[in-house]
Amino acid sequence: MSGGRAGRGGRAYVVFCHPTHDSFIGAALQRTLAGLERHGYEVRVSDLYAEGFRPELDLHDRRIHLVDHRSEPELRHELQGYIEHLRWCDTLILVYPTWWSGQPAMLKGWFDRVWAAGVAWELPEGHNRIRPLLRNIHTMVAVTSHGSSKLVNAMEGETGKRTMTRALRVACNVRCRTCWIAFYGIDRATPDARTRFLDRVEARMAKL
């Protein structure tokens, strides 16, 4: 789904990855959208579960990834909307729960299939380093929750955070800023703590 209105805030593309809206992450999505709207962003939203996004790479997709990194691949029609949103936005916001120390399989599959050669990056002939193609993205944000504490996540290596800050960021503008908004220890959190985090999410949208 997409929507919103143009304003002073910029163009934000929100990718939501959770099976239900009746969840804490669903509430975080609503507060994210409220904050963006209040601060004048034009917003587009992709709801991966609701849209039935297929995360797995099949043989066709894999061949596209392998054949030629120097030309734009013949990506399936079902991916074109996601690609257009990525090329349109200046701010990308990922809203999802952290499962097994990283992004849900649905979101990871979105990275695998949509952030492909010719879309997110290219490998020019004679070069051994990729060149970013999503230079329009100047800000990348993650809004997520963790069952474990910040300490446990640090000991595990913060896989999800590293995916955003060290992998996806490489395909964006060289000056792309990243913002990590995480609620740790949600399994034992009080209702007041959850509310404070949601307030923080909405307020943080004003500072992107």
C-alpha cells in the first residue's frame, strides 16, 4: 500500500514486516506513520505479509543474480513496485521484529530479491568493488524489538544491525545516515516501558 502527502519532510518509504498489525510491531508502525505525517513527509508503505511477498530465491532469480552484474536484470514484474519505491525515496524505514538475532526471513528475502544487481548496485567492468545505485537514499532507519537485552545482543554480534549499517548502507548514498531504534528485553517489559518506546518512535521521526 502507499499513501501520504507531499511536504517539507521528504519522501519516506516504510517497509513493514510482521504477520499481523495487532502486535507491538504493528503499533510501532502506526506510531512511525503518525510521526512522519506530523512532520510533513510524503509516505509510501509496503506491507510484505499482507501483500504476499514471496521471499525465496528460485532458479530464475538466482540466474539473474549470476549472469551479468553489469546490466540491469530482467526482474519479475512483481518486484517492480518495490524497486520504484526504493528509487523514489530519500528515507528508508524498516519496521520489523528481531527473530533469531536478525531480520525475519520475509524481510531478508526482500533484500535478496529486490536489492539486486542493476537495482541496488552494479559491478562495472574491470572493477572489483560494487558501485551503489540507490544514491537517492540519504537516511536509513530500523524500528525493531528484541526479546533479549542489549548486552545479550552485543555478545551475539548484533547481526540485524550490522546487516543495515554494513551491508545495505553500501548500496545507498555515500553519506547515508543510519538510525537504530530498538526496544530490548520486550519479553519482560512493562506496559509503561512499551508505551515509552512507542512515544520515542513517533518523536524520533521528527529528527530524521
